[in-house]
Amino acid sequence: MNTISEQDIDALDRFLQERCEDTNGFFSVEMLDGYLCALHVCAQPISPEDWLPPIWGEGFEFASVDERDAMSERVLALWEDVGTRVQAAAEGREEECMPLIAAAPDLEDMDPERTDEFLGLAWAMGFSIAIDLAAEAWDEMCDRIEGLSEDLDQVDELMMIGTEEENSPAITLARRMEILEIIPGLLGALEAHRLDGRKPN
């Protein structure tokens, strides 16, 4: 069951696009969803005091207390929604844990070999920013969880847009869709690992 409405998602998305991009904050709900997913499944808890400010950007100021409260409540509602989704994936219901990706309406009609449709780019950017907030914890997770480093490398592929042939080669739409399909299972496995680590010995 969703804990945030489509109307609130749209309102939050507009706010990020219109108000936060200029302060190097997040520019879409897709980016925010990737960020919150990584925060949720991280073995090391991160305080909201640490993860909320990067969303708005450096030096960001709300127009009013009411605006601050409304947007913060929407972010926290999305946080709860992400928690519900990753929990579902951990319980084997991966179909309930699809990432919030802004896909073009005509996506199904697009040539799967095209390399100029950056599906999942913003989600992967948010995910990567969250990893950087707890880099040591993620390094330890990679040491303990077999195959995690390789899975994270695949998520990083979504950020490749063809600007550098060697370090950021263009990838096809088909490859992007292939990577996005592994994300629910990845999040579910990481959430199961996090919960297992909280059990008393």
C-alpha cells in the first residue's frame, strides 16, 4: 500500500525541479527515490539531519515555514513508501519494489539499441550520492556480501551517458532496462541483510 499519493509525488517533483536545481540539490523525485532506497538498505543508519540537507542543496532557503513543513513531510512520506517497498522485496515480493523511474510515454516503441535515452540516470545518481554519505559502511557491505560490488557496478552503468568513450561509454536502452530489472532483487537482498544484522546473537 502506497504511503504517498501521486499528487504529493508530483508536487514534490515540481518543487525539486523549480527550486532545488539552482542550489545543486536534487532535481527530481526519481533522483530522490534512488537516494532514499540506498539510505534505507544501508547497514549503517544515517540521521535525517545528515541526509535531508543534500536534497535541498547548499544554502537553500524555504520561502516560509509552511513550505518547509509541507515539503519535508512529502520527503518523509516517500521515505516511508521506500521502506514499505524494500521490505516487500526482502519478503520475496520484488514486483512491489520497482524504482520510481520517469519513463517516456513512448518508451515501449523506442529502438532498444538507441543510446540517447537516459532511463534510470537520475535514480542511479541519487543512489550514488547516498552511498557516498556512508562510504565505509558500503565498503564493508561489499566485503561481506558476495556479488554486491558487481551489482553496484551495474547500477553505476546507468550514469554512463557517452561523454567519455573510455570512462563513460554510451549504453543502450535495452541495457538500461536490463539493469533496472535487477534493482528490486538487489534492494530486497540488501534489506534482508540489514534486518538480519539487527537480530540479537
